[in-house]
Amino acid sequence: MNEQLRMIDHLKENMLDKAIGFGPKLFVALVILVLGYMVSGWVMRLCDRVLQRFHLEPPVRLLLVRIAQLCVLSLFVIIALQNLGVELLPLVAGLGVAGAGIALAMQGVLSNVAAGLIIIFTQPFHVGDYLSINNEEGEVLDITLFNTTLGHPDRSRVIIPNRKIVGEILHNYGKIRQLNLLVRVAYGTDLALAFSLIESVLQANPRVLAEPKPVLGVSQFFDSGVAINVNPWVNVPDYVPSIAEVNRAILESFREHGIAISLPQREIRILTSAA
């Protein structure tokens, strides 16, 4: 019994000695980490204010700000570990081995990150642009390191991994789109009047942009009439509703002024032979 009590007393003395010797170092390390967190937040806000002057894309600015914050935090963590007497060389070697294993297990994720960095820094498109890629299209809502989010006119969303974007053929419409409308009129139609009515309809529609100017022209000749191409420009969100509005307004204007929309016609002749 006395032997056990002596062992307990010995352990208590050792723990007390270690606490007295190691406690101040641990306290200083915690102070260093807290100070590092505060300094990293200040550096992050400072970098954000500075980068705003360069008019960078929000994802690029956010990435650079986080990198700056991570660098400051890493510096203070190293200082705290050195204060605790931790040997950094074996730690770095262990982290390197662990990082290699993680990289092999997360090849797909890392390829998305690499593609995301390429997209962010080369800027083939921006938030708000309308894209068509990999049989998908929509307005760019968000760009992250891992994926790009497109918004469809039907309010659904398509999330595309960045590795599926880099290296593919990409059609970037920008922030405006051109309507491709086709109006057929009879051959006897006064084309000058028809063009004047179409221009009036386009000018009256608030969705149609004044610049670039709408493109009008005779595009094809059919058996039953003439085809007029109507190609105004609209903002991306107005693309779908403007098609219906312009078509309806043109039809009503043509009816009001007596311009007939050509209909497919076939002339059938019945030949009879004399008995």
C-alpha cells in the first residue's frame, strides 16, 4: 500500500514539474495563435480593400485574400510550434508523405481545383455571362475552385465540374444575346411598310436594346412568300420573354395594317383525258 502511495506521489510530482516547465510555453503558444488569428483577419481585410482597386473578379479576389490569410496563419503556427520545442523537419516530412497519399486519393478533386485556378486567372468567362458548353447552357451564377454554376431560363441550375470546362469548346455569349426570329410575308407585301412596322415594334419593346442596332433583312424566298429575319439584341435575362413579346407585337401590327402572313400553299390541277 505504501509503495502505491509513493508511486502516486511521484507521478504527481512529475506532472507538476512538467506543468510548471511546459505550462508557460503552452500559454505563450496559445497567445501566439490568437495573435496570429487577429493579424490574419486584419491582413485579409487589408488585401481585400487593395484588390478591389484592380477590379478583379470576386472569385479571384476571394482566392488571393484567403491565400494571404493562410500564409499569415501558417507563419504564426510555425512560431508557436517552435516555441513548444517541436522539431519541424520530421513534421514537414510526415506531412509530405501524407499529402502524397491524399493527392493520389483525390485526383478528381485536385484536377477540378487546377482547372478552377486556370479559369479564375485566364478569365474565359465572368459571372453574368451566358455560356454554352458540353450540351449545357445558361448564365454563369458562380465560379469556385471546384465547379461552375449555370442558371437556366427555367430557374434550374447546372453545376459543372471545372475539369469538364477547361479544354472544351466554349461558346460565350457575354451578357447580351441576339434573337433569331423569322417572319414570312406574301410576295405582294409592301416590304418597306413591313420593315417600318417591325422597327416600330422593336423600338417600342423595352427589352430590346438600342445598341447594338437590330438587324433586319430578307433572308429566303419560299414558294408562298418571303422570309424576313428579325435579329434584335436583348439582355440575357430577357431572352425568353422577349421572343414571345416581339412575335406577338409583330403579328398584331401586321394584322392592323393588313399585311398577310404567308401560308404554305399547293396548287393541284386535275387533268382529265377525253373519252
